[in-house]
Amino acid sequence: MAPVSLKLKGKRRRTVRELAVGAPPSTAGVDRAAVMDLAAALAKLDTRDRAIIGLRYIGGLESDEIGRHFAAQHDVAANDFRALLHVMVAETSGSPLTAGELRTRMGMSGAAITYLVERMIISGHFRRESDPSDRRKVILRVADDGIAVARGFFTPLAEHNRRAMAALPTDDLAAAHRTFTAIIDAMRAFRSEIDRQ
């Protein structure tokens, strides 16, 4: 089957397979005919490709909506929320970010990331700390207030996830973990490719 592609307004055409491993495109700026073309293309895909795309769209759209609610409730912009997630995930994984590393991950200018970080520090979401392994380096940490706010908002989501997965067999959860790991790896590889363009 020839690759089916979709032209997003003002952007190059992307194949359905690219959409499967890339970030879900926003529906803003996509005309109805393009959406119908994508739906027709999805109908022609095999079960495996439909599952991959379904996971990306459902997970991406639901995550975006939850993030939007968090941002609205806590008076932070969408980029502030993204920055909070980047810093929180990096810190949790044991590799805290510098402002420069956050800038690279978010694709922002130096001035924009400086303004964002200052705003997040003033609002009590971030704090700066000297890197214990290199005192010349300053890393970003989620401040106690930021942790409390995030915990208060996301703990109910964690409970929903626990209840939803409680009845699933361990083998199914292991398969889901392998699937999500593979999709995340594919998305990172694709992002690296487009970052170099």
C-alpha cells in the first residue's frame, strides 16, 4: 500500500506512519476534508498500525486535556506545565536538568527559557540548586510547593489508573509496558530526526 499522507495547514505532508510515531497533531488548523482523508487512511491500515496510532492519539489528546485542566486550575501557561513535567520527570529519573537542557528539550530561545524559569521560581514551582557533582552547574528542581500542587492534582489520576489496571493480568501489563516503551523509543528517534532538520 502506498503511504497515505495528510497535509496540515502550513506544514509539509506527513505520512500516517509518521503520525503514528510523532506527536499527535493539534486539530486546530486542520480542515474537515483532511480529517476525513486521515480517517479513510486509518481504515485501510492493519490492526497493528491502527493500535499504534490509536494509542498516540488517545493518550496524547487525553494527556493534553488533563494538562490543560491542571494549567487552568493553577494559573500556569501550557509551556509552564510542559516545563514542570520535564523537570519533574528528569528529577525523578535521577538526571535533573539545567536551564540549558530544559531549553533544548522545549525548543525555546535562551531568553524565553530564562523568563519561564524565573516565572516558575517566583510562582513556587521550581527552585535552583548547585549540582552536587559539579558546583559550577546549576540544576532545576521541583520546589516543595510544586510537588504538593502536582501531587494534589495527579494523585486521583493515579488512583483511577490503579483501579483500571487492577483486574489486568500481570502478563498483559508487561506486554503494555513493552508496547509503550517501544512507542516512546520510536517517538524519541523521530523527534531526534526532526530536531536535526
